[in-house]
Amino acid sequence: MHKRLSIVVPCLNEEKAVPIFCTEMKSELKKLQEQFEKLEYEIIFVDDGSTDETLHVIKTVDMPNVKYVSFSRNFGKEAALYAGFQKAEGDYVVTMDVDLQDPPGLLGEMLHAVIEEGYDSAATRRVNRIGEPPVRSFLARMFYKLINRLSDIEVVDGARDYRIMTRRMVDAILAIPERNRFTKGIYGWVGFKTKWIEFENVERSVGETKWSFTKLFIYALDGIMAYSTVPLSFATVIGIFMSFLSAAAILFIVVRKLLIGDPTSGWASMICVILFLGGMQMFALGIIGQYLAKTYLEAKRRPVYIIKEETAADD
Ligand code: UDP
Ligand code: MG
């Protein structure tokens, strides 16, 4: 029986990386086709609104079974992955970065896990972050700690998006209609048996990372908010705590008044308390506002991405 593998590759301004990726994949796919009989493949490049020649380079790659989808603007990697999954026709779907930070050499082991070992998914995680700025690694670790604490899904530290999935898992992911897509969370949420494959961090083949600090920070916040409502109960917790505190303070004042009268005490401390409470209220309101905004955006039911052009269907 023929088995078909779809390879989904999101690209943002990767004109230099695409040819390197293709050369590498050609030799890797040859090996795979020897290892797994009757393995067919398709590569789906998703051009996430690149402003350089990426689309042109993709169109002219010298490789069979290449498809592409090009967005009207940058919609983000999450949207690109979603589009790729929708276009993928294979029995197995794998996503990988174009910069070769997801070593193609692992594909054999990943395919083996889903074809022979009965897993629905094989995912990869980096065991170290060599070559990354230490601040970024530290913040990333904090993020994983926080999201795993606050939500009931498990997001594995160091997990890459580099992952192979069976058709039924991909269909489960496609059935999730939410707009604000935090793929790392979605993988965990849909469940299924996943095999974890570890590897050492590989540095980018060419070019710069497309994730600025702000982009990563927003991504982290989105992730936490998409999978946890714990921050929403923050106001309640603070409220309860403050009520107890003020009850104790009132008791203290009454007792003091009865025992030693009421010497005029400074109003500075009072202002401090008022400011503190005001700040807490603003903070809590901000959190509520964030969730409301997310709900608002979901309610608009806007598409996750807009296609500018793609390979003709009969290609
Ligand atoms: N990418 C994308 N849209 C974006 C950001 C990144 O399609 O808005 C792609 C990028 O071209 C690459 C992959 O996602 O193939 C991973 O990005 P990058 O290598 O910049 O991230 P890092 O490996 O540094 O986390
Ligand atoms: Mg990368």
C-alpha cells in the first residue's frame, strides 16, 4: 500500500534558506524512500507574506511534488501551519522549519514511530539551547513553567514544532475552529500518543530568526491566555485577600482607639494603600479586558489567513 507524507514548511523571508533546504531534503527523501517502501511525498511551502523573493524561489525549485500557498500578508507561523495542514493530503503530515534547525535526519525515526510503532505522533525537543542568547533561553524556560502551572494541558519545554502526525490527528487539529491558534497547546489538547525524540540544538543555516522579543512575548501571553483562565481569577484572589486585610486593619484601629485614643497618624500611608488598591484594580481590569478582546476577535470569525496565490489544484 502506498503511504503518503506531506511536509509542511512555513517560510517568512527565507529566499536564501529555501534552496539549501531543498538540496538537503532531496538526499534525505531518497534515503527515506529506500527505508520505507512505496513512500510518496509532497512538500507544501507556505509563504507567510514574505517581502523578499521567497515566493519566486519557491516557484522555481527544482524538485517534484512541490506545492505552495502564498499569503496576502504576514499572518504568523501559526496561521501558516494551519494553512499547510489544510492543504496536506498525505496519510502522515510533518511540519518543519526551512532553516534546517529541524534536522531532516530525524525524519526516518519519526516516520518509523508512526508507521511501525503505532504512535499517532512523533515530536521533537531540543535538549539544549546552545547558540541562543541566554536571556531568551531563561525567559523561554520561565514561560514553560508558567503555562504548565496555569493550564491543564502539558506544553513540553524545548518542544519544537517539528512533528509528524497521522491523518486522524491532523484532522482533529483541523476540527478546532479557534482563530487564535497556539499550536504548541493544540497538539497537547487533542491528545493522542506521542513519541518524543530528543536532539541537540542546531543553528540556523542562513538568515536571522524571525521572532523578535516582542513577537515572542505576545506569543507567550497568547499561549497562556488560550489555555488558562487562571489569570481571570486573579481579581477574586486579590479581592478576598484585601477584604481580610482590611477587616484586620479595622479591628486594629478600633482596638487602638479604645486603648490609647486616636493620635493623628500620617495620611501618607493611607495614600499608599489607596494607590496600591487602585493599581491592583487596574491590573485585574486589564486582564479581564485582554480576555474580552480575545473573545471579541473570536466572535468576528475572521479567517485565519488570506491566500494571495497558490499552486493550481490539478498540479
Ligand atoms: N515563520 C513564519 N512566519 C513568521 C515567523 C516565522 O512562517 O511570522 C517561519 C520561518 O520562516 C521559519 C520558521 O517559521 O521557517 C521558524 O522561524 P525562525 O527560524 O525564525 O524561528 P526560531 O527557529 O528562531 O525559533
Ligand atoms: Mg529557526
